[in-house]
Amino acid sequence: MVNIKASSQIKNVKVLDHIGRLVYERTATSNMLKINTEHLESGLYHFRIQTSTGIMVESVIIE
């Protein structure tokens, strides 16, 4: 499980694998979001988080 918390409203989250393939996408309307990662294989993922104030990318290693 990955918990995402932002200071502004989260609009969209995209999860990309290490070669840039989209593996998960979710629309949101709050500043907190939980994403179940059980379906993801172990490895490096990039979480592209779009908020009402901009876009940030966080890298996460799933074990």
C-alpha cells in the first residue's frame, strides 16, 4: 500500500514502471489517497501526481 498526501487537492495519479509504461491510473478529489500495490511486481515505479497546483513525480521501490 502506498499512501499519498499532498498540501493541495490531488486530481490524478499515474503509476509508471521503470521503462515508462502506464500500469495504473486513478482520478481523485482529495489531498490524501491510498493505492493498493499488491498487483504490482517488485521493482521501481514512478508516481506522477497531478494536484491543483502542479505535477510532482516520486519514485517508489515496491518489494
